[in-house]
Amino acid sequence: MNFYIISLVKAGITAGVLLTFCAYLVWIERKVLAHIQLRPGPYRVGPHGLLQPLSDLIKLMTKEGVIPANVHTFFYLFAPFLAVALALISIVVIPFGPEFSILGVTTGLGLTDLNIGILLVLAVSSLGVYAIALGGWASNSKYSLMGGLRSAAQMISYELPMALAIVSPLLLLNTLNFREMVVGQEGFALGFIPRWTIFAAPVPQVFSFIIFMIAVFAETNRVPFDLPEAETELVAGFHTEYSSLMFAAFFTAEYANIITVCCVATALFLGGWQPLWPAAYGSNFVPPLIIGLAGLMLLYHGSQALKSRRWDRFSFPAIGVIFLGLAGLFFVPVLQPVLIPFFWFASKLLVLIFVFIWVRGTLPRFRYDQLMKFAWTFLFPAALINLLITGLVVALTSQ
């Protein structure tokens, strides 16, 4: 009974945190892009615009959902539901931390521990193209149809180098289970070099990581590979005819996919919840130190807030106190085995998400012919050569 209760609680927490993170990832992206472009970004709704996601949700929920004439109604409504469902499925096999015991049950920070977890992620990601293509076709619009066709060609093309980039580190780890992948990257070479696959001997998977990241940019329809949307050419592409919550569903799926692929990259290439350096050298003190310093900075800026930003005098200290309380939790011995690994996993995840946003703010969009040429004439051969070299070296060194 305890097992089912814990599973239900974990499912509820995971769904709530993921959907909330998707909403606030929009806020984070708008803020980061605003700083890149030297503007404030969302600022009016709540302190520093923190309530902007809630405001957007209310707007989309109360906005009239317009269904154009002559659409295929069932598939038109089914496409955004399918996009969200497929985007949320993959996260169930991602472990965010090691196993621990609670109420006499050994469980982990994650919903399930599947022996073929990486295959599930690949299978679900390959189905994601159907939601976009279906939405474009069912909209009965030439712009939407063109966006859907572009997406189908793009996502299928970039799935091949992405899969090849994933296979290379799997040859080193010899498992399809995400938890076993992270455990296989435990420890340090020469006492200080992490045994993450990106650094691992005999073939560091730096090229695999770069190829994977480029491919997932295309898989998630992000700049410079956002040709399925292409606002300047297709008036938003496959979701041109969508509005209200159906429009929001497509974007929720996009941001959920970004979180999922960054989780996969963290577990497969960056050691998951493994620390950057050994605990003997003080890695366990990094989480409370960073969170505590953030809390102190918020308290300081709150005390220095200008009269024109009077709310900062209250919001900054309040959030700062919360941060200091979180930092204190890391010194509780019972919570350390859970919080410290989760901090390292979340830190790597946030860095990768920042890279997604950074690229959007700095790179222009490819032309469609450049997009396809890059996939088939460069990225796919590069991934294949990298896989062949990795397989050859692993075969020679394992004898």
C-alpha cells in the first residue's frame, strides 16, 4: 500500500512541478532574451513580472477558442492534446536523484525505473512529429499545412543523427536504463576528473554531445531550426489557425520537450546527479553556499531598492529569506542524500536550458534548404563516423 501511495504522490508532484516549470520557463526565456537585448522584459504583473505566467494562463483560459470553418474538427482538437501527452510521457523515466528509503519503501527521485528508458524516449520523440503534422493538415490552411510538412521533414531528418549520437555513449555505459547510466558515470579519474561520458576514456563523447544538442534544437523546433513556425514566412506555421488553450497546448509541449531533452543530456552525457568534483574537496558545501549567497544578495538589493521600485523592498527580502531557509535544509543530515544530488542534476539542467535561450537570442534562422543540407550532408555523416570510431575503440580496448 505504501508503494502505491508514494507512487501517486510522486506522480502528482512531478506533474505539478513540470507544468509549473514549463510556465515559468516562458518567463525565464523572456527575461533572459530581454537582458540580451538590453530591455526589462515582463515587469508589471507581480514583482519583476513573476506573476506573468499566471496572467497569461488566465488570458488564454478566458479567451474565446475560435475554430475555423472547414477544418477536420476531431483531428484539429486532437493534435494539441496529442502534442502535450507525448511531451509529458518521456519525463516519467528520467531519474532526478539516487534511490532512498521512505516509509519502508526504496524509491528514487523519478516516477519509474524502466530498463529500456532511453528507447521509450526515442520512441515517444519520434511520435511527436504526428501532432504537429496532424495539426497543420487538420487546420485546412496552406500556411499551416506547409508548416506541418516542414516539421515532418525536419524532425525525421534530425532524429537520425540524434539517435546515432545517443548510441555512442551507450557503448561505453552498456545499459539502456537511465539510473544505471548515471551510476556508471560515478567516480573520478585521477581523483578529480568526472567519469561523465563527455570526459570518459577511452573515447570522450564530446562530439556526440555536440551532435545531440544540435539535433535536439531541431527536434524541439528552436532557433535556428524553427522552420515549422517561421513567423516571417508562414505566419506561425502549423499552429496559425489555433487560439486560446489549444494554442497554449502546443507551446506547453515545446517547453516540456526542451526540459525532457535537457534531462536526457544531463543523465547521458553530464553524469546526472553526480557532482562536479569529489565530496572530499567540498562539493557538498556548494549547494547551500550558492543558494545562501543568492538569498543574501536578494536581501541586500531589497534594502537598496529605489522608491520607484517600492515593491522590491518587500519582495526581494521575502524571497531572500526563502532562499536562506532552503540553504539551511542542506545541512539537515536526513535530507542531504536527496537534496544534494537533486541540486547537481537541476544545476546541469538549468545550464542546458540557458543554452537553448542564449542560442535563440543570438543566432538567425536557417533557410529551409540550408536546414536539410546541414542534416544530411554534415550532421548525419559526422554522427555516423563518431559512432564507428567509438565502436572500434571500445571493441579494441575491451579485448
